[in-house]
Amino acid sequence: MDTPTGQIAVEALKVGDTIRTSDGKDVELRWVGNRKITRFEIKRDPDLRPVRISAGALGNSVPSRDLWVSPNHKILVRDWRAELLFSEEEVLVPAKALIDGGHVIQDTSVNETEYFHLLFENHEIILTEGAPTESFFPGPYSLRMLVPEKRAELLELFPDLLDVGYGDFARPCLTPKEGRFLRPSAGKSEQIEPLRRIA
């Protein structure tokens, strides 16, 4: 994860840390959540396995290393197809929509995993292994996926979530069906152009 002092592993982050967003802003981390997905849960629902985005799948060295995210975690893409089809230069796409069987796959070798959630005052685009990804957006579906203790902790911090919601997404969001138009092509050199960071 990008910070003003360099890279920090997501597991080492704590509330109050400063994270650098993809557009160069420094924002304070308000909440860190995590959820372990057990072998039993994955056996019952294989779609809980993470999506692996291979190094370089989203552009030149983006991500810089293989990146594993939850299937519904949104990735920011900038692509001529997004502008042509959706009239947006940048869009957020669920990782599962980018699965192409080559550069982006659902990792069937994973039998258990742990997902981390980073929440800020607003929805942000942060850099994960150099790839622009979303911060946690506590919508109704996301809140249901949290274990009860983490959900209670989050609602104590943001008590209005259930009544008035969290706010707007940082960029327009595509559905998985729409996002499939932006997936990298398996075995081909065509790649999604990543968001360029503003220094």
C-alpha cells in the first residue's frame, strides 16, 4: 500500500495511518477490517476464492506483482472502450468481471484466504501493488458480508450508515456484465491502460 513514507503491507496498517491515494492525496485511515474465509466456506461456495490479477495485466508493470483481491473488489480502469461504451474516461469494475482465463483468473489453488478492508472518510482510489483499486465502500451488501463484531465496530464509528448511507463512489461503477467489455484478452498483448498517477 502506498504511504508518504513508502510501501506498507496491508496487514501492517492501522487506524490513523496515512495512505496516499492514486491522485497523490494523503488521507487518514479511519477503519481496518478483515475477514477470514475458511476452507469450509470455500468448499461450500467456490466463488469466494480470490481473483488473481497477474503482474502487468493492467498495463506496463501494473500491478507490479501478482495481486489477489476479492471477486467484488473494484479495480479502476481507464480504457478507450469505457469512453466509447459508457461515456466515462475512468470506471470502477468488479475484479470478477475482468476474469479472462489468462491474465486474470479466479485462483482455484486457494483453499482459504483473508480479505482486508480499508475505510476512509470518503470512498478513495488507492494503489495496491501499483494498481488503482477502491477503498472499502460500506454499502448494504458489504455490511452484510462483515462478521458481526466488525460490523458493530464500523457502525459505532459511522452511526449514520444504516440511515443515510456512506456517500458517493469515487468513480462511476460498472456492473459485472458491463465490466466484461473491459477485460484484458487472454494470451494477447492488448491491455487495459491504468490510471496515471499525478505526482
